[in-house]
Amino acid sequence: MSHGRVLLGATPLGQPSDASPRLIKALGEADVVAAEDTRRVRTLAKALGVAITGKVVSMFDQVEATRVPALIDEIKAGATVLVVSDAGMPLISDPGYRIVAACVDAGVPVTCLPGPSAVTTALAVSGLPAEKFCFEGFAPRKSGARKTWLASLAGERRTCVFFESPRRLAACLSDAVEQLGGARPAAICRELTKVHEEVVRGTLQELAAWAGDGVLGEITVVLGGATPPADVPALVARVQELVADGVRVKDACNEVAAAHPGVRSRQLYDEVLRARPG
């Protein structure tokens, strides 16, 4: 008996033309299309000029677990099952994990048809460092849990990407100012790839004020990483080296502070004076 396989298909965030040729082919050929929303996948197929010839079944969060056993049976019988979410990559805060885990356990193939992802798209346009990042899914809905979660990111030095409801964005940003400080850089990416795409960059304080009047659309937040705490003794030593070379103390403090964001020249000046022999 030959096994079928699962195809994880990344779908466009907004523009149908972003669909990959492999996704278009799979939509027309898969024996089963397991979709987060069957209406949306049919709309996408129509926009792409594809006729879905296979069976279409719903696989949103609440029914995914109950759908998996029957789908695994079909895959074992030789069927190709295409898994798609509403937009972007399945499994990334969307259904798909359960069927992939079941396929791994059953020893049947899983293949990915790569393509759009709101996470990497937002990261790319944010203007924030992207060489290291973490993804946190959706922000907690309730304020208490959200504040605890944000506090856990206080020392996170990687850029962080997460999703938020437009209805809760203002409250989330307000909580972020409280927990992380208003100076932390961030970007709000709204309606990515769509007609009304907007990327707003600034500090958390500025973005909280911007969102205060309400925001519409799909939201992805990119939060800048925490600035590592300054090694004050090392900075004092550097000031002392400059002073030994003939630079005035005040000028040396200004120079060193300018090279280390978050370090104030006056604070460094006081530390240098404090370090002088009694």
C-alpha cells in the first residue's frame, strides 16, 4: 500500500498574485483540501482561475483534532491532502500542527509549499534588526496576562514579532509602555500586502498615542529587542583613558555616552567623579 502525503500550502496575505505556482497546481490536483475556511479557499481558487477537483473539508481550530484521524486514513490509502489556512503559512498561529504531528507519528510524508508569512513580511519591512528574532503568536487577551507576558520580554534582546487584534492594539501598546518603557522601538504593520497596507514605526510611546483613536485591519507588531545593560565600570575606564590622553572629562563622557544608547552623559560623569581616589 502506497502512502499519500500532506502538503502545507502558504496562501497569499492579500494579493492573490502572491500565490506560488506550486500552490496553484496543488489546489487543482489535491485529493482533499483541508481549509481553515472553505469559503475563503474557494474564493482564492476562483481568483487564481483554478478549479478545485478534490474534496474540500473545513479544518479550523475547533474541529482540527476530530478531522485528523479520517484524514490520516485517507493519506494512508494514497490521498494527497493540501492544508491551507486563511492567509499565510499553516501552523503559524493557525491550524495544521495536529495533522503534521499525526503524520510524523504514522510515518507518512509532509511537504511544505513555501510562500507568504505575515511574520517574516512584517519583520522585513519593520526597519528593526532581523538577524535574530522570536515569534510570540497572539498577545494574551486579558490585561493581567498581557502585562505578565510583556514583562517577560523586558530582557529579550531579539526582535519580537506577534499578532494583535485591532480592537486590543491600543490597550496592548499602553501595557507595553508600562512594562517595557516608552522608548522601546517598534513597528505596527497593518493590512500587509493589501490595498491599505500601512507600516507605522516609532517608540512604544508614540505608537500607543497613534493607536489611541482606533485601528482597523490585520495587525502584526514588531517589537525591538531590549538594549543590554551598560557595563558602567568599563565605560568609566574608557572615559579615564580619554582623559589620560588629554580630553576634558565632560567631553570624554559625552563621547562615550553617545556611543552607548541608553547611557546618559551626566550619569557617566557622576560615576567618573565617584571613581576618583578620595
